[in-house]
Amino acid sequence: MAKILLAGEVCAEKQYLMDSVPQIKEVSFVNSVNTLTSSKIINAGRILASSNSVSMFGVVGDDNNGKQAISDLEKYGIDTKLVYTTSESPTAEVLVLTDKDGQSAIVLNLNAINFFDELKLQSLSDYEYLYMATSMKLDQIYKMIDRANKDDVKIFLDFPNQQKEFDKEKLKTIDFVVPNRQETELLLDAKITTIDEALEAVTKLKSFTDGIAIITLDTDGCVVFDKEAKHYPTETITAMDATGSGDIFRGVFLSEYIKTNDLDQSIKKALQLATESVKYQGVNNSVEEIKKLVS
């Protein structure tokens, strides 16, 4: 068991399940709605909390969504003593539109995360891992990276946005650099349509870091560079809902790696369970079913 700090966005999510996601000037009808508290780091954190001590460091608005977020996080098994409230902005919101093929379009309103303040964290040295994504302001991410380096805390970094603006020199001391295919294309100004191109990309990504570089490739599995570049394929199945499967991959991977220190085994289990997760509709269902297979 490790002590892990999630740092970043706390979002009130609504996931609309529908036959098709509308284009401009189109109308689609919703079949059902899932409401939850989420973010890329929270989805992964829920997996990690099944076998680790996980805390959340973030900010919510002084509103009903903020109160619900704290209640949900506690229900997820995530400690909330470091979640604070701002009166200057509402809680962040995310809208997910998921079609009948399990593919999603996502709209994110960051709101309160813009008031994230790393100075509100008194100590980072109590934790073994810092888990972040590039959604909050880059200067705040850089400050958290510097604090983790100073306190000898391992860093896991996901890349949902701001890829082109991110200073790649900051990757040097990050232990796990884990973008997906599209995020890597933006981060490295590259195109990844084949496995060979993915292997070239992960080799280039590894050149920026002393840690482990991983690029997730949806139905093509992932590529990993620790001592050499390697492709890990995955089973292709019909997806009910692929939303959150990448977050589940990351949560399972880190949880397994903490337990075993075996990179190969951790990648294979993460791919297996991320693939399993797409059989369930709704992020809540996916996470809860996969948690049973992790602990």
C-alpha cells in the first residue's frame, strides 16, 4: 500500500447516453443520464483507492456541486481533508456525450480549478506518489513538480490538454509520463497511425524523461519505453462505453506497479482490465466493476 496524492480538478459530471452525438445544427435525444463526481485523476484515483491510501488536493466552488463532490469522494474511498472551497468560482463541470458505439465527446468547464493554489498544501513529503494531469494552470503544475522533486515524491502525469504549451524540460524528473495517442501527437508534433510510428513516438518521448514513457493507443494497446521501446497489443472487443477506460488503465497500472514493481505484468493487467471496462455503460459502473478485480 502506498500513500498517493491526487492533485488537480474536481468536476461535477453529467454523462448523456444517446444513440448519436449531434453535429452542428443537429438534435439528438438522450436515453439516460449518469451524474457523478469525476476527472481523469479522480477516475484513476478510485481504482488506486482499492488498495492504496489516496487523498485529493483540489478546489471546489461554494455550491451544491462542491458539497456533492466532497461527499462522492469520501464514498469513493478518497480522503478529502485537502479539498478546499473558493467563493470566487463554481465547481468545475464536465459534460460527456456518449453514442451507441461507446465513443464520447467531452466538454469541460474548469471553473474552480483556475483557483488551485499549491501553497495551500503544507507538506508533500507525507506521500509516495503525486498523480496529476495537465488540466490546471501550467505554472501550478510546474510548482507541484518542483515540490515533488524536492521532497523525493514520485510523479505520475497524464496529458488531457495543453500539450503544445507544456515545457518538455519539466518531463525530466517525472517517473511516469503517460499521454494517449492524440495527446502525444500534439505534445511531440507527430502523427501516430501505425505501431512503428507509435514506437518512434515513445522513443522520442523517453528522450525527455528519466522515467518511464507510456503511450496508450486505444484498441491498439500501448507502447512503453523503460529500457527499450515495446508494443503491448490488447484484445479488440465491442465497446458499450469506452469513456474512462484510459483513466482505468492508468489507475490499474500504477496500483499493480506499486504492488509488484514489475512493469511488464503491470502493463498487461492494466490493458486487460481497461479492455474489460468498456463492456459496462457509464463511468461509475466501469470503475466499480474494475475495482473488484484490482484489490
